[in-house]
Amino acid sequence: MVRELGPVVTGLLLAARTGAKNASELGAMQLSDQIDALRAFGADPIRRLVVVRTIAATIMFLPLTLIADFAGILGGMLVANQTFHVDMNSFWNTAIDVLEMKDLFVGFAKPLFYGFFVGSMCCYFGLKTKGGTAGLGKNTINAVVFTSVTILVLDFIFTKIVWEVL
């Protein structure tokens, strides 16, 4: 839960939620020439729009992943107790005994990478929007699909590399 499921599920949910929001907002701004207006006034749209969204996604992924981890472990405890009549204290003791430091390291490092990639990739798709509302819809969907696939690929690479090194 801590190493794999919590970070990946949170990443996929936020890729869909935050990614679609960022891509559609920036795409709508691109279509209505608001991005060009920022440039005309001497403001850098990357710094004002993209960097802020990417930093926010990077910062918020970790606490949301911690909440997902806790909810998943708590749900597992309740299912184990109700279905298999496992004592709750035994569940917690076993869960803590089995949890290793590298599980925590991998599980807490992944959300930082996921946040960066979701924030930056979805903003990229939003800024590259052309073709009216049809183009906006297409780019929003592409942003969610590409970030979701990126999260799954990053999960595999990150787990494989870090697990081998540690």
C-alpha cells in the first residue's frame, strides 16, 4: 500500500482531476488569446501560470498520498477483521513489522515525481491547444491519458531502479 498502491492510485486520480483542470484552463486561455495578452504586457506566462501549477501539484501530491495510504491500510485492517477475524492489534503489529524503510522512501518519493510530471505535462498540453473547443477537448483528454501512462511508466522505472539500488 505504501510503496505502490497509494502513490499510483493518488497519481492517477490527480492526473485526471488536476490534469484535466490545468489543461482545460490553460487551453481556454490560449484559445481566447489571454496567453498572448500576458506576453504583450511583458509577463512570462510560463512563470505565472505553469510554474505555479507545477509547484502546487508537486507539494500537494505527498499529503494526498499519505491520506490514501492511511485510508488503504485502515480499510485493509477492517476487511481483515470482519472477513478473516484478524485481531486489529495483530494487524497493526504485523503491518509495522513488515514495513521497511525503503518502502517508505519509495512511497514518499514517488508523489514528488508524479506531481512534477502531472503539473508540467498538463500545462504543456493546455498551452499547445489549437482548433477551438474541439481542440480543447482533444488536448484535455490527451493530457489525462499521457500523464496517466507516464505515471504508470514512472512507477515501474522508479520502483525497479530504486528497489535494486536500495
